[in-house]
Amino acid sequence: MTDLKTVCLKRNPIFMNPLTSHLKAKKSLGQHFLVDNVALHKIFDASGLSELDTVVEVGPGTGSLTKLLVKNTARVIAIEMDQ
């Protein structure tokens, strides 16, 4: 991975699983990956986002929230800064 990777996703998800399957949370940086679907949907529902919105997601991790955002918003810009 590069130091700064920007992935722009529109309605045709080029999803990141092959790129992120090797990721491990760095506890020293306080990282945690979202894996609970109930929590994931609560977060999205609380966001108030619509299919017209563009979203910038910083630290998409394994992409679980990114996938939901891609399906339900106009555009997602996901920025990952880890190596």
C-alpha cells in the first residue's frame, strides 16, 4: 500500500476486499474495524445521508461502512493513510 491511497467509488462499486484482506488493526493507533452489521446500519441511519450525497470517508479500514455508503449515496471518496 502507498502512504496515501485515495479510492473514488461511484455507483459501480470496485470493492476493496482483495486490497484489505491482509489488514490488521493497529491497537497502538487505537484502530478498530467495524464488523457488527447492526451497529453499521445504526451509524448509516443516523447519518441522514441520501442518494444525492457525496461522502468523504477517512480511514475506511476493511470497507464495511464504505460498501453501505456506495450502495446508498451518489459518490464515496475513501481515504486510507496507513501503509
